[in-house]
Amino acid sequence: MDTDPEDRADRAELPDQGERRRPGELEAAVLAVLRDAGSSLTPGQVRDLLDPTGGLSYSAVVTTLVRLHGKRAVTRRREGRAYRYGALTDAAGLVAQRMNALLHAEDDRATVLRRFVHELEPGDEELLRRLLADEPGA
């Protein structure tokens, strides 16, 4: 087991067994694998690319892919007895979908947006202003 944090930071690994993943971390990793593959993959192929050591369970990958399909973040097509999955979005797109769903769940959207902007870091607030103004370079 690695103890040097710099060694771990250089590799795109999932947490060691027993460590909790950050919310959305496995979904983001699965989407990255699918996008990098350039073609659809089976859950087993996704698992093998994510964790060649075999520490990640097949069922965790299948559950994640089913959830991503439900969120319309991946395509799914049957091939024989299995499904093949392809990415429709990336991790940033998935976060944006979550943010939009949370906003739609509130009746007072103006207050939510106002508080969201108020809580942004100064650099993020300026970036958001440029994006909303559709300025070049944003």
C-alpha cells in the first residue's frame, strides 16, 4: 500500500479499499474512462481500465453505469447478454446537470441564485459574470 502522498497524487487511482470516495468521484472516473476510450465499453472493460488490480467491484461499476444512464450521461446498448456504455457528457457536464436539478427543485430560484453567487469565490464570481456576458476568453 502506498504511503507517499506524492506518489498517489501522480496517478489517477481510486481510493484504496476502506477509504470513502468523494461524492461523484466514481461517476467522474467512469465518464473519463468512457470518453478516453472513444468507443462504447462493457462494465468489465470499464472496471479493468479504472482499476487493473481488481480492487474495484464489478457491481460498483454496473451500479454507477446504471445511475449515469438514468441521468442521461451515458448511452447504453445491448450486445449479447451485456450492455455497452458510451459517454454523452463529461464530469463537468454531470455537475452542471446536478446543479440545474437542484435549482429546479426550489420554488424561489432568484433567492437560490443570489445566495449561490454570494457564496462564490471572487475569481469564480468574475468568471461567471464573463460567461453570462458572453465575453471572449471566458
